[in-house]
Amino acid sequence: MIKGAIFDIDGTLLDSMPVWENAGARYLATLGIKARSDLKERLDALSLPEGALYMQTEYKLSVTIEEILEGVNQVVKDFYFKEVVLKPGVCDLIQKLKKNQVRLMIATATDAEMAKAALVRNGVWKDFDGMITCEEAGAGKTSPKVFELAREHLQTKKEETWVFEDSLYAVKTASKAGFPVCSIYDAYSRDNTEEIQTFSDIYVKDFYEIESCQVFQRKKQQLHRLSERR
């Protein structure tokens, strides 16, 4: 039975991955410059400072590396504060969980201010007991620490505390730490779908596939991945 739920934000609750993929192009657009089609591919192989240097050089920008980094950060921040939306079925699932007296927490690598602003604007922040960031935990999601801290806040047993994630490394971490895991499809993790399913108790294309909270009461070996019904 589920008594606690720990949710990731990016790619799980929020349809936010596109801004991370296209932050460079969005930043250039604020300067009135159209990015070339290969910009994302170029930036993917670079660190943030290296990416800023690349844009400065290739697009002949008359701003400093620091100003480029600040500009990109502002683009991302604006997206969270003004644009990002919930993924399909999130509101329905949250209300079902709350109706069944399930306590909810956020565990995220996203900046706390941006995460809260996005959830407040989308009307769901009030439904959560709190939020733990990886910065607060002192470790990323290759460590289970952020999940453990969230569970401690909920004061629920691990076997009754489900983790909701979209990325392979986080799904692996939560599963290996003993949490039951519900993974959600996100286009930016599609290349890892099969492996994500391997480490998940439930895998769904969207949260509408979870028909009721009763699905969480089944034992792991009895679970059917809902995506296979399609």
C-alpha cells in the first residue's frame, strides 16, 4: 500500500526538459540572433563555460562569458516562472493520492526557487508536504540521500513510499535503495526506455494510465506495466 510519494520535477511533474535542451538557442533569440541547427549538438559536448565561449566565438557576441552564463540562466529562470506546464495527468494523480491520505514530497536537482515558482504557478505546490533539493542533500541522484531525506520528512516506511522519476540514473538509484518506483515516459529519456522499465515497478506513458491508487497495493511480482496494455 502507498502511504508516501516522492516526486521528481523535471520530466516527471513538469514538462521542462525542452528548456534545458534549447537554452542556448533561447538565449541567442533574446539578442535577436537565430541559432544554427547544430547548436544543441555542439553544446551537448561542452561544459557551461565552454558552451558560453563557443557561442561568444561562433556568433561573434560582444558580451563576456559571465554575461552569457547569466543570460542563459535568466532564460531558464523565466521559463520556470512564466511558461512551464505540468505533464498530462499530474493534477488527477495528485488529487487521487491526497484523497487516499498519501503524503507527498518533492526530491529534485532543480534550483529550489525555480521549482517552487513553477509548482505554485501551476497550482500544485500546496499539495506537497515539502521539498528536498540535491543541493540540500549534498549529493545528486546517483546517491539515494535525497530520497532518504524526503522519506524521513514524510515519516513513512520505505516499502510504502513510492518514488516517481523519469531518468534512468535516478530510477536505478531509487530502486537499488529499496524504494518502489513508478517511472514516467519523457521524450528526453526515450533511448533508455527498456532499461528504465527493468528498474521500475510501474512504467507509464503518462499519469492518466494510473487508473486508481489501488494499483499501488499490488505486490511487485504481480505488477503489470501499464504501458504494455496499449
